[in-house]
Amino acid sequence: MRKLGMYMALFGVLAIVLNFLDRVPTLLAWIYDWGEGVAWGIKIGLVVVGAVLFFMGKSAEEAAGAEAVGAEASGAEASRGAEGGAEQ
């Protein structure tokens, strides 16, 4: 999610900057059909939602580390359960 958020925020900022240069990204040309206010709302929304996804999401390294720790923990519990069953 972090990567998606980064791309959304950057795209929103790029659209805002290009608006001041009288350029419109082709992907966002349709938002100007609804008026300037709605277009600004969509661009600002892209930046805000992208920032939220970026800061709330885990990076790929953190997610891989959490999965590895979880796999080790479940493997240790399974081996303890097998040893406990053999003793009884």
C-alpha cells in the first residue's frame, strides 16, 4: 500500500503543478469536465489519500520481516506441540 500511496500523492502533486503551467495530465483530463472546483478537489484528494496510504502502510521490507517472524513463531509452536504430545 505504501508504494500505491506514494504514486497517488506524486501524481496529485504533479497534476497541481502542471495546472499552474496550463498543462493537464491526459489521465486526469476528464476531471475538468465537472468544473475547476471539482478538479481541485480530486487533485487534493489524490494527495491526501496517497499520503494516508503511504504513512499508514507497511513497506515491503517491514511486511517481509513480519511474515518471517510469524512463520518462525508458528513453526516453533508446532514443534512444541509435537514434543508435548510425545511425552504424554
